[in-house]
Amino acid sequence: MENCRQIAKQIRIDCVRMTNSGRSGHVGSMLSMADLIAVLYEKILNVDPKNPEMPERDRFVLSKGHAGAAVYSALAQKGFIPREWLSRYYCDDGKLMGHISHKVPGVEFSTGSLGHGLPVAVGMAIAARYAKSPRRVFCMTSDGDMNEGSTWEAIMFAAQEKLSNLTMIVDYNRVQALGHSEDVIDLRSLKDKLELFGFAVREIDGHNCEEIYDALSKLPLDENKPSAIIAHTTKCKGIPAFENTVKSHYKFIPDEEIEAVIEAIKEAE
């Protein structure tokens, strides 16, 4: 898993630089999911940068589209896009939008407003079943996503259809745009709720690459149910001064702090 840890570290460094150059926010949301994205793209997803449209590829939908820079970094490391694109993230002359866009090679679906990703992923899973395709569908959601009615409609429908080819990964960092999740809409116990709605559920440490891989490599959790992986994460993981803070949601690291922050990420275990 050492390679996954190095990929996750590079994702964090890239996101700090990208949000700084674009003078844009959401670095906290990006850093919380870096380890999950690293394991997905390095070990789990059946995708090919030389053939990004291959019909039997796995589908990954990032419902928390504001954190798309983390996926852009993974795509660059995987060879889907040139690394130089990262330096013009969210800039007028750049190719990478602030919210994830399907115009970027390797991205399946554009997202922005929360609650859109899982319904689309459910549709993709249904389509794969009708096509008798072995491709799998993964969707990463967030605390904010889990506040949306459309997300729960999709959860109910996926369970009704027994979509065992669908996996929802919840980046459960417990902080969202306007506050700590327990103060906005308290999701506890999320595991109990999802099981009552018909999902097979496993909870993991979302920063432990071995644990992430163990969970994602043993899917489906139940042959007759969609799977949910609740990944317990830390908002803005890797920048101690901003971890678990609401302000990190719209944060970018200013010029005078960026090198010190990047050095701290490099030195972190």
C-alpha cells in the first residue's frame, strides 16, 4: 500500500497548489478523500488511460463535485491528462473546471449541486445490468449529499432493485459548508439508517489505505444488496491547523503559507 500512500500525498500537495493558483476553495473536502481516491484509482477501478471510453470500464461518479481537484490529480498521476493542466486549475485559460466536469478525460459525469451523483450512479448500475456487463459503479458522496432527498430516493431505489454492482462511498468527515454536520442535520447513526434502507454497510478508517483496500476489494458486501462504505475521515487531513474546521471548506492556502504546508504534508507519515 506504500504506493497508494504516496499517491494520496501527491493528491494533497497538488490540491494545495491548485486551489492556491485558482484562488478557489474546498481544499478541506479534497484532502479528506485523498486516500480513498488513491486506492480507488491505483488498486480498484478497471479503467485505462489509453482507452478511457472502453465500454466495460468501471464507472466512478464524484457526487461531491466541489472536491474534483483531488480526482484531477489522480487522473494526472494515472496518465489520463497532462500534469501541466493542474497548474491552470480554475483559471480562465485552463482546462480544469472548479467543479468536476465530464469534459475532462476520465471523468464520467459533471457534478456541482449536491444530491445529483448517486441518482446518476444508480442509473449507470441499472444500465450495466440490462447490458449484462461486468462493469461496476462507484459513487462518492459527502455529509452534504446525505442531507439531500434525491440521495435517499436513489438509496431506496437501489435497494429495491438489489443493485449489487453499485457501491456508495461516504466521505464522512462530519463537516460541511455551513457547519458541523451534527448541527446542520445529524446523520447518526448513518450505518443503521443505510441498513434499514436496504444497503449492506461497512465502516472503515478512510485514511488507512490497507483498510480501504480490504473493503473495496471484497465487493459486493452482499450479493443481493448495494454496498455502502462509510469512510470515517478528517476534514482537511494533512494540514493540522485546519483539520476538522468549518473554515477549511472554502479555504485555499495563501502564498506566504503554501511552502510550509506542502513541506508538512511531505513529512507526514
